[in-house]
Amino acid sequence: MKVLVLNCGSSSLKYQLIDMENESVIAKGLCERIGIDGSKLTHKPTGKANYEVEAPMPTHTEAIQMVMDALVDLEHGVIKSTKEISAIGHRVLHGGSKFTESIVVDQSVKDAIRECFDLGPLHNPANLMGIEACEKAMPGTPNVAVFDTTFGMSMPEKAYLYAIPYEYYEKYSIRRYGFHGTSHMFVSGEVIKFLNLDPQKGKVIVCHLGNGASISASIGGKCVDTSMGLTPLEGLIMGTRSGDVDPAVLQYIMNKDHIDINEMLTILNKKSGILGLSGGISSDFRDVEAEREKGNHRADVAMQAYIYRVTKYIGAYTAAMNGVDAIAFTAGVGENDKKTRKAICENLSYLGVKIDDKANDVRGEARVISAPDSKVKVVLYPTNEELAIARETVRLTTK
Ligand code: AMP
């Protein structure tokens, strides 16, 4: 069974065609600048040369058609006909409180994704466009929506409610949803198998440390708390996002600088985090670490604050679960940056965490990085959101 996985942004579309017999990627690629001059498809068929096409893509419909054409192309293609694609899995950002699970798309699902436009204004409209474009291009092929928010749906009320008047939850569904859900679901589930933990009771903290960053606590693969909130702005310090901030800071800056809430949120989303704390060096951790090594004080403090915030959340989530069996690192920084992993783990000696420097000298490979006598296992586990989406798609279309 072959599954196409799509991740549509407002002007981009990423895809992977996965053969679910052996979970191997047959082809992947990217459409860029959809709806803008200079649209381009980059198609990467496994075992063949990359293929680039520049052609107008006014909407996602043309982009999907170009992906289909590339997949069946005589020279660069990997399948004979799009009929070989059994189902399409779509990453959808926000499912609101309606969806506690991934779901096969029908009209009511599309209506619900539309209802969540104001909760995910940048992503949900693009996700829906991707679904509708696939319906046009491949009528009859099932589409499955895999929401970034469903992993957080198992959180108890005490974890997902904000301490604001309850009527805002009732009227507007204001609550903690959490994001990177597909990654947290995948990594927490895989780590339970990888470490042979109790499938019902294994307590895992997943640190998804990429440009966006979030952390989750789960028991038996079910989320009990996670750091992102109604939107991805809450929680850890990220590349450009502030994470947790006293909300009164917003009012103070807005009054002083005469800016409105939209400008303020742009500052918190795009100009803060490591970029802001480092005094504008970069949102890329590699640049900030390079400056830190040259002795740049702002870069040093930015990295210290980043590590401190992750450490505090691990402590909080260990308390929330009354213990932890495993801590997993994943995503760009988590999979590649041994120094940051080590610095976080060194702050966890009170939990009996001991990092093994030799084992930690690794990138992008599933591996235990704690010492054999560490009381809590620490692992590096590469995330694979596309595979998680493809597995959900198979599960829901082959019942
Ligand atoms: P992601 O959002 O998961 O793609 O992660 C992207 C982030 O990973 C970027 O901000 C990079 O700075 C960071 N990253 C990638 N490789 C490294 C590395 N070797 N050391 C530190 N950070 C890295």
C-alpha cells in the first residue's frame, strides 16, 4: 500500500510517497512559492536524480497536479499511475476540541477545519486547500486529516484549562491544545517500544527541540501535559518565539511603544526567542552557539536561558507524572546538538540522570545516550511526522 503524505503551508507544499509495506520513502519533494511568481517543484525520487520544474502554480490545485505528474513521469517518476496511491494523509494544524483522533475526511470534517481557521489562521486554510486540491486531482481516493492538536486531547482538565473565567472555555473553546502532536505521539510511542517500557504505564517526557520547540509528558503514550497552548507561542524558548511571558509585559510594551496587539504578537512570534535574547544574532542555534564559543555574552545567556527553560519543564513534568522513566530528545536541535543535550541532562542529576558522553556523541540516530546506571533512561529518537501521518492514514483506511 502506497500513501501520499502532504504538509501544505500557505505558499508551499511538502510531500512524501511512502511504501507502507516496508515504510520506505519512494519519493519526496516540495512545491515553493505557490500563488507567487517563480513557483518551483523540487522532486526527489529515491535512487534517481532530483528533478526541478519551474512553472506557474496559482493555487494548491496546480501544485498537486504537478506533484502527480512528477510521481508518474516516465523518467523521474516512481509509480505508473496515481491509482497506485491508496490514500492521502494530510497534516492539519488545528482541530479545535472537535477531534480527539485523526479522521477520514468528509464534508463535516472540512467544515470543522474551516471553523478552526481563526485558531490556526496561517495553516488551516492551506491545509484545507490541500485536501480540496487532492479531492479534485484524485476523486475517490480517501483523504485522512491528522491534526497536530489531537495528541493533546487526552490531557486532563486541570492541565488544559487556563485559570481565566470558565466562560471563555465554554464560549470560545480557549484551552491548551498543544502542537507538534504528531511528533510527540510518534516519539513517545516509539520510545516505549525501543526501551521496552510498560505500554500502559511508561512515563515519557519528549523534548521536541527544533526551530519551534515544545515538550510533552505522556503516560502509556497518552499526553498528560504539553507546553504549547492555544497557539504554538507558549512554553519553551524557541528560535524566534518567546515561549512563556507574563501577559502584562505586552500591555507595558504596547503602551510605551504605541503598538497594537498584532504588532506585539509579531514581536513575540518572530523577533523573540533565541533571536531576541541573543540581541539579534540569529534564530539558528548553530549561529548562536558559534558566537557563544567566540565569547559573546548575549549568545551565552541566550543558550543558558534556553537550557534553563527546558530543564524547568522537565522538572515540572516529572512532578506532574510523579516520576519519569525516559526522557527523549528529538527535532533539529534535539537530534543534532550534543552540547545542549548534555547541558540539559547535567541539570537533572537530582533525578539520577547520568549522560554517557560517548553514547551522546551521535546525530539523528535512535540511541540510548544515558549511562547504564542512569536512573532515568535518556534517548535520542529522530522524529518522523510523515511516517506517523502515513501510519494513521493506513490505520483509518484499511479497517
Ligand atoms: P527543525 O525545526 O526541527 O527543522 O530544527 C531546525 C533547528 O535545528 C535550526 O534552528 C537549527 O539551528 C537547529 N540545528 C540543526 N542542526 C544543529 C546542530 N548541529 N547544532 C545545533 N542546532 C542545530
